[in-house]
Amino acid sequence: MIYIIRHGQTEQNHRKLLTGRRDYRLNETGIRQAQENGRIQFTQLLNAMGFRHITVNFLNSPAS
């Protein structure tokens, strides 16, 4: 199975600005989106391996 996930929201794309290839920090919405995507993927992986009812939490680091 292949998952394709776009990055979370930044202020620039929230304001519909085209910014090219420069990295921008995620805003609060983008951080929640990234954490939820990671949580869903990891939970699906654990379920596929036979583990159930495990709570998954993630921390994120800012782009450098």
C-alpha cells in the first residue's frame, strides 16, 4: 500500500501565496494536520501487525 501525503498548512499557502521552493514553518493547523496524519499511519501499521488499542502521540520539530 502506498500513501501520498502533502505537507501541512503554512501561513503562506493559507493566504494562497506562491512561494517556490523555500521551506516555511507549519502554522498551528499544519502542525495538527501533520500530527494526525502520522498518528493515523502509525496506527494503521500497528493494526496491520496485529497490535490493537495502542495510543500514539507524536512530537514535531521545526523545519531548519
